[in-house]
Amino acid sequence: MSYLNYHVAETPRGFRKFLALNWPLIFLIGAVACVGFLMLYSVAGGDLDTWARPQMERFAVGMVAMIALGFVPIWFWRGISVFAYLICIALLIAVDLFGLVGMGAQRWIDLGPVRLQPSELMKIALVLVLAAYYDWLSLDEVSRPLWVLIPVVVILIPTALVLQQPDLGTSILLLAGGGIVMFAAGVSLWYFGAVIAAGAGLVWTVLASRGTSWQLLLDYQFRRIDTFLDPSSDPLGAGYNITQAQIALGSGGWSGRGFMEGTQSRLNFLPEKHTDFIFTTLAEEFGFIGAGSLLLLYALIIGFCLYSALTNRDRFASLLTIGIAGTFFLFFSINMGMVMGLLPVVGVPLPLVSYGGTAMMILLMAFGMVQSAHVHRPR
């Protein structure tokens, strides 16, 4: 045995796991979070205590939790997957029965010092249970109709419960996140083609029904579609948010107006400037260069997750990592598309940047599972 191999073998097991963590991923997550702290400081007008300091404190706790979860053996997550899914289903039902109502939606459970949003937990629990299911299922059965129907039902149950809260954004994330795991598991592309064709047919049918005796949507719902397609048709009403966001995005230019010099956020034209629309403040103050740099950091996070998954010989760990990376991709792509007017405004925060404790903590816990998969991969 060589000198190096001898000393690695003699290294305490816990320290070996610490060294085996995916450190580039940890540093990238920290870099994105620092962008968030900077922008929260800016939108608060230079006040650290309003949003930035609480976000820093939550992130510090979340990072410790992420590293600690990386030490948990991967078989533990496989073992609790079904239990975690059923608990989240029970919590979603509890939300429907006696959840808190805020801003016209019933999404939270009051636990005293904290308010729990079970739909955030379900995003991760769904990936867990689907990864465990396809790890159990043989490759020959992945695309057989019966074995495809089971995960579809597993996805649709929480999606329906979340949709009635109502929370369209999270419902889309659950559907798409589940679809990513199914795609990675090797489900035939014919099924995905059929779903896309059915979705396109449904959209055409809904639009064609307008003004007929069998109209499928109410008039105000069609007006929302009109506003999405042309925000300028109602600039002071339903189209106000996206109009102001587009003004902020465009005014940043190539290099931006400068830190804390964004007029749209400083003069409070931007809606939800510390949560859903924080990307527009970044683009206004740091321009295309700043927005592109954040997008590059996100892409690198996805890249390191995918590399870890593709080099992992444990099927469950690989599918879990891909599912979490895919969900993370959906987070920032939907948010950016939303504030740029490419997608409807559905209330999806910008991950690790937007202000919010529950979403950040659960996302860091999910990355802790990615670390667990990376640390405990077969050698």
C-alpha cells in the first residue's frame, strides 16, 4: 500500500466523509446565496436587518443542515421515501381542512413559532418516492403501461391537492419534477409525446371555446390570458406587475445602473421586489452581465449535480440527484421566464436569492440529500 493510500485508510471515517463532500457544489450554492444577500440589502434601501440578516441566519443554519445530511447513508433516504410521501399527503389534506389563509390562498399550517408549507416538502418527497420506485422496478418493466400508471397516480394526487389551495406554480413544479424523474428512469418517449400532444389539444380546445355556448373558462380567466399575451392591454391593472418588471429589465442595459441605483425598486414600482421579482432588481442594477453571471452560477450547480449523478452506480442515488437538480432548474427557469413575460406569473421564487425561510431551508435539505448520494456512491 502506498503512503497516500495508507493515510487515507487511517483517516477517521467521519473526516473521510467530510472530504468526500461535493465541495464545488457547496461553494456555488454559497455564491448564489451571497448574490441574494446583496440584492436583499439593496431592495431594503441599505437596511441589513429588514431582509438580508434574517436570510443570512437561515442560510447558515441550512448550510449546517445540508452538510450534516450529507453524512446520512443513502439507504436511509431510500427507506423513508414512502413514509415521507404519505406524511406529506397527510399534511396537504390537513392544509385543506384547517390551514391558514393568506393572500387568497390556503397553503400553510400554523405550528406556533413557524408556519409550515407542506407543498414545499412534497417537491422533495415526490422525487424521493419516484426514485425509490424506479430503483425497485426492473428496467424491462419501466415502460409497461401498468408500471407507468402507478407513478402517474403518485404524481397526480399531490398535484390535485396543491392545485385546489390554489397554488398553480407548485402544481406545475410537481408535475414537471415528477416527469423529469420518469424521463431519467427511462420511460418511453412515446408517453411524453402523448402527454404533450394532449396538452396542446387541451389548450387549443380551451381557446376555441371562447364566446361559444360551451365556453370552458370564465370571462375573467380569458382576460388573464389576454393580459399575459399583451400586458400593455391593461398596464395599470392585471398587466402592471409584468410591465414594471420588463421596464426594470430593459433599463439595466449591458452593465446596469449600479448597486442600489435601480429606480424601479428604490421608488417601489416593482411588485414583490424581495421575493418573486427580485431578479428584475438584479438585472436593473447589474445589467445583462449581472443577470448572465447568476444564470451561469445556476448552470454550474446543475452541471455538478448531473456529473455526480452520471458517475454514480447506485440507481436510486442517481435518480434522486437528477430529480432534485431538475426541480432546482424548474425553480429558476420558471421564475426568470415569469418576470420576463415569457410565462404567466405563478408565484415561484428565485431559489437561494428570493427572501423566504421555508423554501430556502427545504432546498438546502434537498441538496443535503444530493451530498449524501455523492458521499456514499459505490467506489
